[in-house]
Amino acid sequence: MYRAADRLKVVLRHLDRPNSRIKASATSTQVAAYSRPVEFRYTMDNDVLTPEQRLFYEENGFLIIKNLVPDEAIERFRTEFEKICRREVKVPGLLVMRDITIAKSEFLPDQSAVSKLQDFQEDQELFSYCTLPQILKYVECFTGPNIMAMHTMLINKPPDAGKKTSRHPMHQDLHYFPFRPVDHIVCAWTAMERVDRSNGCLVVLPGTHKGTLKQHDYPDWEGGVNKLYHGIRDYDPDQHRVHVVMEKGDTVFFHPLLIHGSGMNRTQGFRKAISCHYASSDCYYIDVKGTSQEIIEQEVKEIAQHKYNTGSDITLKDTWAFRGRLVKGQRTLL
């Protein structure tokens, strides 16, 4: 008679066979069926995820839920984004980012000049994404009932100008986060239109969420690298990867240690997605001094001092405490 942990090892060994290949669009068929409950590290016990979905996330560190966000909501987000780009709406604390090739050219007050919005927690329309009941229903499977929205983004990946700057280097999101435990953090990333290899879909390295946080820095790319686009120093380009093809409204949930990035946008259109990183409010802050994350603390401090005229004593923790918003349950530690 196997114990629960032994049964799980049998299932995971089955998934690790050399001839097994993961397809991001098919979750429930990629795992072995089983009849008895097992213990899970990365998901909570509730009735939202199927056993097959839980096992897929356990092994791979990501999970796609098809058609989760309706077209009507996505079009609202698109309209608000365009208003912000035209400067019709001003959002306190919003960080507007431009691709390095755009930043060096003439500024245009429309969406073609903006590659990303970060920290839209003060914009009621965009932040409504973070509070969608259908999103939070799944987020709770990873964080538990006390949920903080910690990091918000709307990505407007531009057509590549020939310098390959529309790429995002392979990285782990935990590199940017001074809070733990890591397993109670999750990202929800929703496609605002079809995303595939032609317009730079997400690329993930399945199973890398089981590892540790790696050293990050700016990659040495000929065309330059966008601000805050850090990459893993010892990334193995030959490691098995999955291109996450998604339709409009599909949402992928992934672990903060999962190594991922995105390729160039080879089309003539902009590729949009909206995302939020969530954490349990029971998480706690850590001091990153003396760790591999100290580099990001220094860079974030410089941005905060330039944008908000903060003092030199501001910490990475301070910047996250300012941005975090309770979206469900009770605020305890974060």
C-alpha cells in the first residue's frame, strides 16, 4: 500500500519520461489519472481545480484556463489603455514604459509610444481586472483566502523595429519581489488578443518552479535592453521550453520561480496582455541586502527617487507596501 507521497512520486516519474512532451493548450490530458487524493505543495485544497489541473501545475508550474475573461471586459481595458496613452487620463503612481527604440525616437502621444503600463492600482477601470471574481476564484487556489494584488501590468508589445528589443529575457518574477513564502505568490496573465510565436507569446521552461532563485542581470544584447528587463545569467538556451499559445480571454496562472520570457513581435500590430501578481496577505517581507535581489532594489530606489522625489532611505519593501492592495479576505502581514 503506497502512502500519498509515494503515489505522487509514481505519477511525477511517469511525467518525467524522456518521450513526454508538454502542450500548453492541453492540461488535463498531460497527467496520469489516479483514484486517491495526494498531498500537494503548490495548490490549496478546494473544489475549483480538478485533480488533473493540480497535478499539471505541481509538475510544470503553470496552468491555462481557457476563455476566462469576457470580450466586454477586455475591450474596457483596451479603451482605458488608449485614453492613458492619449493623456486623457492621469493615474497617480502609474509607470509608463517605452521600448528602448521608441524612447530614442520622436515621442508620439498614442499607444505606439507605450510598451507597458505598470502599477495601475489607482486606475479604477484597469484595476477592475484584479478584482474579477473569475480570476480571484482561481487565484485563491494558490494563495489562500487572504489575497493581495501586488503588481499590475498592461503589456503592449510593439512590432520589433529590427533590433530584437521587443524580446523579454528569460527570468523569474521572484527576482523583483521582497516577500515570501514563494509558493503563496501567483501571476494571472490574460491575453487581450490571440498570442502566438508570431507576435511574441510567453515562453516557459516547465518544472523550473521547483528550483531556486537565480542570479539576474541585464543581458548583453546588441540592440539594447529595456529598463528593468533583467535576465538569468546562467540560462541554458537548450533547455526544453513551451511556447504558450493563447486565445483572447485565456488566462495563464504561473509560479514566481517559473523561468519564462517572450520572443520578438514579428507582426505589424501590438500584442496586448493584462496581468496581476497576487500574494497571500499572510506573506511577509524580507531584507534583500546581501542577496541576488540587491541589484533590483537599487534600481527601483533610483526610479522612485527620480519619479517621486523620495528619500535615499527608501527600501524595496517600502515600494511594494505602497503598491499592494487587498482584493479579498483580510490584510494581515503584507
